Amino acid sequence: MTRRHYPPGVVFHAPNCGEAGDGNAAAMKVLDAVVAYPSHRYCLCTGGGPDDAPYVVVEQIDYGPHLYEPKPGEPPRDAVQPLCKTCRGTHGPSASAKGTTSGLVVPGG
């Protein structure tokens, strides 16, 4: 099994949810969204899963600058380290970070 970094968590909404943004976001199949955004959570509007909401709109969350603090419990088996308690990502190197591993997340950076 290949281990990977997890991006910060997102929220899945039903396409008609008022909290899903301005209504212009593209809907995607929920199973594709689960693969693309493994550290997701569902809005109550979805009914909690793919049977009730076969398509979802992905809401990106701005967690603001924060330090990595491991979330208690078992991490996903394919995660390179435990997920962050704040954003549910692994704070892995990004293209803009050029391999830095300080743990600090700076939005847009």
C-alpha cells in the first residue's frame, strides 16, 4: 500500500443546499468526491452518504494558519502520519511549500 498525504478536510453538500456556495459550483459523483477528498465530512443536507446524495458539491474550508497537532485515534491506513486535529489533513509538502515540513499552514501559500 502506498502511503500518501491527505489534503485539508472539505464538506460535501447536496447540490441544492443553501450552504453550498453561490449555486455555481459543479456537482460531482459522491464516490469520485470521496476518492478525491478523503478527509471529508457530510453536511446534514446530504442525508449522510451516497445513497441519499449521489452527487455532491465540495466546499473548501479555510482553516486559517495553524500548527499541526495530531488528531487522537487511528489514522487512515494509507496516511503518512496521523491527521491534523484542526484540518484533518497531514500537512504534507505542497508544490508551493517546496518540501517544507514546519507544520504551519498559510492560506494561499
